[in-house]
Amino acid sequence: MFPKNTWYVAATPNEIDEKPLGRTICGERIAFYRGEENKVAAVEDFCPHRGAPLSLGYVSEGKLVCGYHGLEMGCQGKTIAMPGQRVRGFPAIKAYPVVERYGFIWVWPGDAAQADEAKIPHMAWYDNPEWAYGGGLYHINCDYRLMIDNLMDLTHETYVHASSIGQKEIDETPCKTTVEGDTVVTSRFMSGIQPPPFWQMALRANHLADDVPVDRWQICRFTPPSHVMIEVGVAHQGHGGYDAPNDKKAYSVVVDFITPETETSIHYFWGMARKFNPADKALTASIREGQGKIFGEDLEMLERQQQNLLAHPERALLMLNIDAGGVQSRRILERVIAQEKQGAGPVGTSV
């Protein structure tokens, strides 16, 4: 149960630089590749000849060639040629709107006529010399909404990520959740605390003392279909907290694109865009490695949670005040899905 008339991150550009990529998005099996003029293309991963996956083939002169019998497929899903055969009557397969932007490949798995590139969310940090970005991809066997729940309630950091970003003050500081249109914001501001290990490292990387009290913030923003951007950081106490000047804080945005594969599996594109010491490539690699380990801890928890839920579908889950962000996000998703079924317009955020 997920929206389909919307943009999802399907891949990173390097995943299709050398050969086609087969990936299931919202239950749709899709072959991604670089077609004419090196432009990204996406078609149903199904050869109309014998049903072979086109993603097991190769690209020649901008055409996707089936690796079974050499059928050549065009970017619009129409068979172009096949060795020794007449193909004029071959049925077309589905072609998907696809866009390469902000360092990601975006796909629209629903009604192609409704695809609007203006609905791709704007990434202010992309290709900006004041920012640096590093990220990765995890495949996780869980309902995409469980990951949204996880990201919209960072209370779990105290327990799941105790050695890196967790600390008791997260539990002790209440969070606030607001809803504006299709956006849910859950925020928590902590004052006069000691930074946990990850943020000690970040302070040092920005040439700041790591053993003094800091103000820390977590601002989680959900927008449909399943994007969560989290502003995080610490500032030396007494300099304005979140509004402190750049030379008094370490500020980042955790980037989370959650793309449903099936009802119980996701492609999770994670990363961190930071606004301090952006030229330090070794720091980018170090943060990426550390963040990958943190999200790896979430992976095990989410997969085990999904297994429990599948084993006990009759059991109701308890909702507490810390769950408000996830609850409100699910309500928006339910409304968006209902509107889509009724034939309403696409979802997303205009640039």
C-alpha cells in the first residue's frame, strides 16, 4: 500500500554507468539503463519475445539489447529490431518517466501522463561548494512505513545507537510534532548537554572544542511519498543553538529516501549533507562509514520488527507521544493513497 503517482529515488547514477540495472519499485520490475546521448531510460524489465529480464542484457548504441535472443528495445518501450526476425507487430512494453537530478535517478512508477518533474524535491545542498555529501544504499526487508516511523521518532537513538549518537538527554527532552499541509515536522532541542561521540568528532572536524556544553537539535521533516530530511547538529552553548554562526556549530542534514520494493521490503538511500569543512574528502569518507554503521544497526532492528509483525498480525501496537511524527505521517499517506485511488492528481513538492 504505497502511492505510485509520485517520484521515488530508484538508483544512483553509478549503478547504471556500465550495464543495465534491474530493480523493483513499488512492485514494478523495471530495467534502468543509459540510452541515446547517455540519457537515463527506464522500461518494464520484461522482453516481449520470451519474457526474459531485459536488465540481464546490455546497451548498444543507445538501445537495450536482450541477453537471451538479441531483441533491441527502444527507450519508449517499442521493439526496434531482432536478428533475422520481423518485429513490427511486437507489443510495446511499459516505459517509465525517469529523471537524473541531484545525484540520484528518480522514477515515476504510476500513470506516466501525470508525471511532473517540478514535483521532484529540491536539494539545496547539491553541487553547492558550502556543502559536502556522502551516502549509500541498504536493502531492508521491512514495510516502508516502519522506516518512516523510525526516522520520525529519534528517541530510539539512546538505545539502538548508544555508542555513537545516543544519549540520555534525548529521552529526557520532549519532542514537538506539527503538521503543515503534507509536511510533518517533529523537533527536539536540547540545551547545555555534553555531545555524544559522533558529534564530538564533528566539532573537532570544524576546529571546535569537543569537551564543552553544547546545544543540540533534531528536526525531522516527512513529505510524501516517503522522504525524510533531518536537520541535526550541535553548537557551543551560548551562541544561539540552531541559529549559531557556522564557526560555532557543526550542522548537517540527514538525507533519507525510502523507496518501497514490495509491501515488506525497501531500497533505503541514506546520506548526510554537512555544512562544515566541506573540502575534507577524508572527513566525508569517515562520516559516511560511521553513518553506514549507524543505519546498519537500524536495519537489524527493523527486519526483526517486521518478522514479529508478520508473525502476529492480530496484535495492536501501542501509540505514545513520541510516536506522533510517525502517526501523522501515516495519516498523510493514507489520505494520499485514497486520493490516488479516486483519480486525484500526483503527490510531491513543487520546486
